[in-house]
Amino acid sequence: MAKLYFRYGAMNCGKTALLLQSVHNYEDRGKKVLVMKPIIDTKGNNKVVSRIGLERDVDHLIDKEEKLYDYIVSHDEDISCIFVDEAQFLKRDQVDDLLHVTVTEDIPVICFGLRTDFASKGFEGSTRLLELAHSIEEMKTICRCGKKATFNARMVDGEFVFDGDQVAIDGEKQVTYDSLCPKCYFEEKEKYFNKEKSKVLLKQRKNQF
Ligand SMILES: [Zn+2]
């Protein structure tokens, strides 16, 4: 029986590289695959792009409201495997649909994504995948201190930031992410909130005079 797989890990753990390697293995044997990703991710637009330079066009960009089961069963080609990159951005119903596909269509579905956001909260798609997937595997990467990184810290113009929206909108400022271990993450978080607190105190003091 086909399975629903969830491969999760912090940023830079090689999720997309593994996805592309797996796609290659199927295609090398003449098998047809379907590579998809949610439309919310603007990085690379209609491509899946790994940090080590590998890339491939996606076969399908998933719309926020899209009924994935209907889309997949309406495909007339014989698909051997379905790959989803940035699966954290899937909606709950879409993950349910992917499970449905594995069970009724007998097509394996392999999802790659982050478990939590920069504020250490679960993404909708990942949370549902952790609930439903037949197989869950963590991909590892290391923190700047050498320990295992499990958190995705957000940096805005090179400074750690711990409040804001779950999905950073591309603006004038440069938003990047750094994979940290819990200890380094909480150290940076404390530093950030202490800094914010002293900004507020300074403002109050200025207003007094
Ligand atoms: Zn660390």
C-alpha cells in the first residue's frame, strides 16, 4: 500500500536537494512523477530550488483553495509518485486529500517542509502532516554552535526578530532565516525582548521630560 510521507527539518537541512534527488531516481527509470508546491512560496516562483544549486520546474502550483484530490485523480497520466515541496503551507484539507490519494489511488506522496515557523509555532500543513502521515522523518542540520538545529529564527536586515507574521512579506527589508538549536534560539529571543523592553523604557523616559 502506498504511504503518505512527511520529511521535515529546519531551514538548510537539504529537504529540496533530497526531493530533487528522489525525483531524479524515478525519472531516470522512466517513471512519471508530479512535483507540486503551494503557491504562497514566492521563492523561485514555479521552480523548486535547493541551496546547493539544483532546481527543477514544478509540474503544478497548488492554489490555497484547491481541492487536491480532484486535481490528482483528474490527471490522465500514470503517476508513480507525488512530491510536495514547502508542504508547511498546505491547508489542512489539502493534507487530508493527499492521504486520500495514497489510500484510494495507491500513489505514494512525499511531502517536505518545516515543522514550525520563526516563532516556534506549527504551520497548518505540517501540523496536519504530523497527525496523518504514515511515515514521519526528521532531517537534521546543525546550529552555529554545532548542536542539532530545530528552530528557524528569522533575521530582518541581519538582526534576529521574534515577532511578526508567520509568512514574511517581501518588502524593502531583507528577510532571511537561520537554523538554531533550542539553546541559541532562546538566547537570541531573550536578547531581542530585552532590547525591545529597553526601547519602550527609553520612550517612556523621553515622554516624562
Ligand atoms: Zn546552538
